[in-house]
Amino acid sequence: MCGIVGYLGKKNATPILLEGLRRESYRGYDSSGIVLFNGEEPTCIKAVGKLENLENKLNGQNLKGFLGLGHVRWATHGGVTEANAHPHSDCKGNIWLVHNGIIENHKELRESLEKEGHKFVSETDTEVVAHLIEKFFDGNLEEAVRKAVRLIRGAYALAIIAKDDPQKLVAARLSSPLVIGISANDGYIVASDATAVAPYAKQVVNLEDNEIAVINHNDFYILKEKQPEDLEIEAEDTQRGGYPHYMLKEIMEQPEALENSLKGRLILDQGLAQLGGLQNVSDQLRKIKRLRIVACGTAYHAGLIGKYMMEEYAGIPTEVDIASEFRYRKPILEENTALLCISQSGETADTLAAIQEAKRRGVLTVGIVNAVGSSIVRETDAGIYNHIGPEIGVAATKSFVSQLAILALLTLYLGRQRNLSLVKGQRIAADIQKLPGLVAEILKQNDTIKEVADKYKDFQNGCFIGRKYNAPIALEGALKLKEISYLHAEGVVGGELKHGPLALVDENFLTVAVCPSDSVYEKMVSNIQQVKGRNGKVIAIATKGNEDIKKIVDDVIYIPKTSEILTPILSVVPLQLFAYHVGVFKGCDVDKPRNLAKSVTVE
Ligand code: AGP
């Protein structure tokens, strides 16, 4: 990282810039430079090596200017040379700028500018910005900067001046920090951190992402540049695409949704997950000692499964809270805790408030969100998008399956930062990659599941049972049936059945047992026998190849084999289809169930 300083005021900029650079020299010290403007020609001095080398060069030159920029460098692009030291300028020596950050698309920008005749004198990514501003400059600096930053991809804190628009200092920020120091007597100083402005300014303004500050002698104002984001959805995505309901369309889209959620995020040979959205907080995540997950409804059920994954494979103590409770109870948030929030819409009020509560307490906040640019995305420090396109049906289906897959990726990411071995990581990564195909296999049973739904559609009461990774799936199965068919159903942890709910069971009571062939399968078999012992009807969700289960239940819906940690991603799919078909048989509006909303933006 580099350090930048800019000054506009009545005083001589030189000492102010140098003092600022001294205070920022911890940020980079392989070369430095300043440019000063006194209303005639800008004067630029650069030096390789420590800041003292620049100071020595300036000694005795008595350089003066009311406007100037300074920079200490930590080279990222181009060697440590005077030519590569900042400030950089355009072809005519009109635009001058200093930069902290990385211009990711500097190569393609440079090629197109060279084609337009621009001459480059350095190897840096930064010089591209000076020529880009030159391209748009027509006498108004901030206008040219506004147009230029739209074409930049990457991170930047920029301070810019122009000989042909001299009474102005412009600063722009995206990701890299930038403060404006305001001094009634001394003018305005922009810098990478407050230490550099402290000697002169009593007040500072922290520039936010995509903000451009326009500073003149008497005042400054901020332009908020809204970066256009690629619309991730196509018009037809919001169409039903020939399906009778959005819910069925979104259930059938799950293989593709999973592919999009996993795209470019698995490094199979290293058993790693690559999550670009966490890059900025990767070091902090390495240090966390505890995870708090907050969400609502179906997203909360995903969080419960995340807890099993994180504790078993990443070794991170994890607590899961319903957001509406988290925000009002006094959660103890220890040091080194991170808060993970999960939300399809990114607008759920309770989850947003829980994040704000955690942020007030200085906790790192990370989101798993589907809706691009939503409030929760803007509120959290970092996050992972689902990339599954819009989910229109009120019942969360593809978003849930994608949330689970991303929680498995995050477990891999955090686990491999800790003690999860390469071999185990490779196995999980390989199984994750197979998920889209396995879900597609289950969807082929849609007609069979419809028949099972038809058989049980008139049952008035039921419960879903599951254990360990599939205990939350029992909750989710019950929630889907409730919200889609208005049938009362309860999700019960298998081991809890005998502590009360078993009293509900008789020949008119339906139990759906989520019992893949995992480490608690035998326990689930004994739960099923408890129900059958009271003449209850049982549908089992079991692993393909398990023939024995047929002997003890009324109906079986099979799911393919996968590792235990991933079974919930498969076992929920038949439950989504079951709820859907029961809802349709009962004539319910499965896309817009009564009393519900897709995004709950109120308390
Ligand atoms: C689930 O089918 C419901 N639509 C509801 O429980 C939902 O999961 C909850 O409101 C959370 O919404 P979010 O994921 O958009 O935050």
C-alpha cells in the first residue's frame, strides 16, 4: 500500500506535503515524489529510496505552491525507478495525480489509450488514470475524473490536480481509504489516513466508496458516483418459462443455480474454496475464534446447518440466532467473533438490525446474499453472492440449496485456513462439485413425489423428523408445507420425539423422516419405529440403495449418496416438491401464499 497527500490552501504546500509523507512513510518507502503548482508551470520532483532522498533533493530549491500532491510508494506495478514513482501526469503535463490501490484493468485501458496516441513514460497501472482523465478533460477536472473512474476496475484513492483548472483539488475513492482534513486557516489536505492531516486539521471527512471530493479554496463538496452494476438478471428470468408456477420453476432450476453458485469457487486439487468477496477480510477471518450466524425463516435453517459444518470441519464454535431475537436479547459478542448473516432478499429488517447491532459492537460482519446491491450487502463488511438470479416464489427453494452449498464452501475456506487437512478438503470439494448433477437426478422423480403428495394431501397434521445435519431440514420441510399448503406441520429433532411430540401420533398423523445413510441413521430408524408403533404413517427420505427402509415405512423417496455434510442439500429437494404438489392439489396460491411476503422489510 502507498500513501498519498494533497493540499490546496493559502500556505506553501511543500512543508505540508512533506510532513504528511513523513507520517505516511510506514505505508511505503521504496520511492516518493511531489508536484507543486503556483499558478504557472507545475514542478515535479521524485526520488528513489527513502523519503529523505526526496527531502535532500528539495533542500535549497525553495519550491513554493498553493496546490500540490505527494506520494510514498510501495511498488505493485513496475520496478522501483524514478519514472515509476508518483506523481504521474498526462501527455501535456496538465493532469497530475497520486494513487494508492491497484487498477486491475490497466492493461486493456493502456492499450486503447495508446491506440488513441497517448504516450506512456512509466510501467505503472496508475499512469493510465492520468491519460484517461486527459481523454475526458475539457476544462472541468471533476467532470473528467467522474468519466474516467467509471472505466476503472480495482481499488483506488486518488488525488488529482490540473494546470488548466488550477484552483481545485479533486479526490476519489473506491476501497482504498481517503480522508479530507479541514483547517479553517490552512486550507484542505487529503490523505490516506488521518495521521497525515493531524498537524493542520481539526476536522476530517472520511470519503466513502464511489465518492469524489471537489475542493476549492473556500469549500468542498462530494459527488457520489454510482457505479453501474451488471444486471445479473435477464428479462426472461422473471418469466415463468413455461412452468405453471415460479416455485416449481425455481425448484427445477436448482442444478443450474448450484452451478452458478459454485462457478470459479472450487480449487479441487488443493481442496480449497476461492471466495473473492472475502479477499478484503481474509486475514481477519483467519483470526476469528467464534462465529455467530443470524437470519430469519428458511435462511435461519440454513444457518443451523452451517453450525454443524463449521464446528465439525472448521473447528469454529458457532452459534445461530433468529435475527429478531438476536437484536433484542443481549448477545455476548466476544473478541475475535465474526457475524455471518444469511438472506436471499438482502432486505429483511430483522437481519439488517442484527448486523447493525453487531457492527456497533465492532464485530466483523459477512453476508451470504442473493440480491445484488441490497441493503444487507451495503451494510456488511464483506460477503458472498449466491448468483442464482431472482427468486420470485415466496417460498425460498433454490436460494436455500445455494445457501447450503455456499456454507459448505465457506466451511472449506475457513477449515483450510485452520486444521482441515488437504485430503479431507479435496474429498469435500470433489463432493460439492457433484451436487448439481445429484440434484438433477432427484428432480427426475417429480412425478413419483407428486403421487406421494396426492396420497397424503388430506392429512391435517404432520411432523418432519431429522437428526444432526438433517435436523434443520426437518424444520425446513415443515416450514415449506405450512407456508405452501396451510397444513399444520412441525419440524422435530428426532431425539426429541419421545419427549412430547410422539403424543400426537396416531393413524391420522403423517411423519416425514429425513434419514439418509449417515452417522445417525440407526437412531432415525428407532424414531421411525416409535412412530410406526403408534400406527403413524411414515414417508422416508432415504439414500439410494437402502432397501431395508422400505420394510418399515409407508413410502420412500430416494436421494443419491453423498458425504454426510452435504446430505441436507439433497434431502430438502423432495420436501420442496412434496409441499409444492400438496399446495397445488389443495388449490393454494403456491407463489403468493396468504399472509406472507417475499421480502420482510418490517419488524
Ligand atoms: C421462506 O420460504 C420464507 N420466504 C421466509 O421464511 C424467508 O426465508 C425469510 O423471510 C428470510 O428471508 P431472506 O432470506 O430474504 O432474508
